[in-house]
Amino acid sequence: MAKVLGAILTIVGGLAFLGVFFMYLNSSAVLPYNPADGMQGILDVGLALPFILFGLILLAGILMLKFSSEPEVK
């Protein structure tokens, strides 16, 4: 069951992390929407917490897949 949970966490964390990454690339941290304000950081655009959260979910899923063991059924 741990492998299934690890796979689910890996898929959900990976897709969510990818979505947040694309949101970051489309934010004012990268694109100059208002040149008078200048470029903003990741904290200013509000994506620091989702990056950390979804990165930890992805990491937890990968670690569960790597280190969990399923009992052998005979």
C-alpha cells in the first residue's frame, strides 16, 4: 500500500509542481508586466509556499517509492 501512496504522491506532486513552475514563468517575476515596478521576486508574486509545499509532496512520494517495501505474497 505504501508503493501505491508513493506513486499517487509522486504524480500529484509532480503535476502540481509543474503547474506552479509554469505559473512562476508567467508571473511578473519573469515577465515585465509593469516596468515601473521592476522585476519581483518569488515571495512577491506569492508562489514561494506552493513551491515548497508541492516540492515536499513530490519528494515524499519519491522517497516512499524508493524506500518502502511490500511483503511478498506466496
